[in-house]
Amino acid sequence: MGKFNKGGKKEMPELNTSSLPDLVFSILFFFMCITHMREETAKVLVNTPQATEVVKLENKSLVTTVLVGKPKDKKYGVESLIQFNDDFLDIENVVPKMTQQRQSMKEVDQPKMQVSMKIDRDTKMGVVTDLKTQLRKAQCLKISYSAKKQIRRVSK
């Protein structure tokens, strides 16, 4: 018959951490799948025109997008409006908003700021000209227009 040792000190077993990296990567993968980057909600209808020579913008963190088109909600009217960061802008408020946007950037990146204008094809040119004039006053001199790439059809 064996002896039972009741008076001896028992050691605490070590904590098994072999599955900890699997758990950490599973949680990381979960958050990567459910998280998305914030994009502005378009409150205007923008049907951009097609173009043959389209260049993709490189550094999107330096790009500020301005939308111009007819509002989706009829309570804002039927005339083209300017949308910037989920808010409608009057033409007089473009300079302060763009100046504020430039000030929020790093000082090194401020001269590289570029404004991308997404303009509905049915927007009157007077609105676009006024917007470009205000952007010049705000020292936003790098302006690009967003467009869809035109699909070329090859005939045989």
C-alpha cells in the first residue's frame, strides 16, 4: 500500500500560453474584418462624366474631396449644391473651410494638398467656375476632376 503525503508543499503548475498567439491573431483578424474606413456620405447625386485619360491619385491622404450636384433630399431644393465633409457649403464658406482643412494637415504636407472635385455632369458651369475661384482664393491650386474611365470598344 502506498503512502499519501499530506504535509508536503504542492507547486503551482505553470500557465500554458501556447495558444495565446492563436487567440491574439484571431481577435486581430476579427477586428480587421468588421472595421471599415470612414467615408463621407454623399448627400448629392453625382454622375461623373467619362474620360479616356484617367490617372489614379497616388497619396489619398493629401486629397480633399468636394462633391457638387443636385441634393438627394428634395427639402434642400433642386439646384446644385456643394458638399464638403458631410455638410453643404455656401460658396462664401469655401475659403474658410479649405483654409481650416489645410491647417489640420501636417505642415510638410500643406503645400501638397490637392482638391478632387466630383461634379455631376448636369451641373451648370457657373457653379464650377465660382467654386474654382473660391479655391484659388484659399490657395488650393492643385485641382483635379473625378471621372469614370471610358471603355473603348474595338470594332472588327
